[in-house]
Amino acid sequence: MSPLRVQEILGRAASKRVLVIGDLMLDEFVWGKVGRISPEAPVPVVEVTGESFYPGGAANVARNLREFTGRVSVIGLIGTDRGGRELRRLLEEQAIETVGIVEDENFATIIKTRIIARQQQLVRVDREQVRTSSASQTTRAIDNFRHQLENVDAVIFEDYGKGFLNRELVDEVSELTASLGKIVTSDPNPRHAIAWKNMTAVKPNRTEAFLAAGMPLSDPVEPPSGDKTLLEVGRALLEKWGTQYLLITLGEQGMMLFLRGDTWHHIPTRARQVFDVSGAGDTAIALFTLSLSSGATALEAAEIANHASAVVVAKLGTATVTPKELLASFDDDVSQRH
């Protein structure tokens, strides 16, 4: 795809409004240096030099979208604790609408802490409660969605398996969104028995796709176009979910896009160096959905998502890609071909 076509799609994207619904988290990064091994146990001692906080989970999808459009909102669950206050502050600081967030004083905001030294992640500490949303929380979320629906161009479900998304919420939102001809996509979690009906597209990674299809995970095949098991999984999930498009992310192998009518496309990875894969899936679903809502074909949207993911994995931490970086990636692609 030419950089000119990418610019055209991104130009339309700037006026789109996208709503992200899912598990909201706070990502904490503790930066430091290692100079010795602990005398108490065979582990490194990290001397902390700094801390950073970023919106994580579904909030990171919103953060990725915010680089391309000024109209992004989220619906999810947070506590009234310090983590919840910090997450809301970060979102509002980035002009992401938080009016749809459900607060619960009995809920502990999900926090993922990564300890980094010498550009390497040493350990991750998760503070979370995995519990199904209550009936009242679901009702509040649906009401919040209804108030925004008229002005929304696309809806993304981001399921990290923490319990906020349930069948009632997904079915109600997806049916209303699809009935108005709007884009609705999901990044699923196989631990959740959600039917994902009325979807424009669903984006699992390879492991999630095999689990969702009920097939034993097999080793990747090179090239992926010759991976008969993967192709079978793709066909099975298109049928199971009834979605228009299925985008399976394959890590270092890129992506596979499946369409109705037994049509598929392999999009090779554009990543030249990989520092951190955390958040790459968030970037992929964000850019794929935004591109679809901006007039891109499914294949064009997949190519944009693929380039965006390649930029993000070259950064350390939960990162985002900017329009300038995305266009530069396509420019580099053209230069290499010539």
C-alpha cells in the first residue's frame, strides 16, 4: 500500500470517534539498575531510578487510538483507590473521555507492575481481582454506552479475561452497534465463553485462536500460508463467530487475515527489532478498527495494523505509535522495494 493511500485513510481517521469497552488497568514501570546479587536469595538487587505510569489493558487501546483521533472514550470498571484515581487522571490528561467509566469502592483497580533494568524486564507483579461484573455494573455500563452510541463510529471490545465483559453486555452493545451499520470489533480472551455475535472483525493471537477453535496448539509452519492447521482454525472461527473478518496475529510471522468465502491473506511482519511485545495486540486492534471505520479495506486495515505493531515492539514499555512513525514505516517499505 502506498504512503499516499495511508495518508488518505489517516486523514479520515482524525474525525472518527471510537469507544473502547473492556478491562481497564494501570501499567506501572519501575526503572532501575542492577549492581549486585542479593545476599538473601540468588536474585538481582534493583536500585530504583524512576517510576512511570501508563493506561493499560483496554485503556492502552484507547491511548493508541488517541494518537490518531481526538475523539476516544472508554467504558470499564475501576476502584475508588489510588490506582483508580491515577488511571482516570492519566486518561483525562490525554483527553480520553472517562464519563462512561463505572466506579466501585469495593473493587481494587487492576495494576500491573513491571520492574525494568538494563532494558530488560526482570519481573512483573500483578495486583488484580478476577470477578464477573455484577448486574448493576453491567446495567450502568450499558446505560453509559447508550448515551454515547449516536456519536460513535466504531466500538472495540478489549477482553483481558478480568471479568468486566460478559455475555449480556457484549450482546446488547454489539447488536445495537451493528444494527446502525457501525464497525464493532473484539480482541477476545478464550477463557470467556462469549459468542462474539454481530462482529465486523475479531482479532485473537495464534494461541487464543487455537483455544477458541478447540484445537490443540501446533508449532508454527513457515510460511504461514502453508500452515494447514492454522488455515483450518481460521475457517472454523469465521464460522463459529459469524464475523466478516478474522485477523490472527502471529508474532514474528506477522498476521493472517481471513475473509468470508475461504479467502485469506498473509501479511509478513515489518518488525526489524523487538524490545518489548507488551501492548502490541492493543495497537493492532486499535489501528485495524480505526482504519476500517475510515474507509480502508480489510487488507489495507491489516497492513496498517501490522506496520503499527512493528513500530511499537521496537519500543520498551507499553508504547504507542504516532502518525508520523506509521507513515515513516510505509516510506521505508517503499524504499526497500526500490
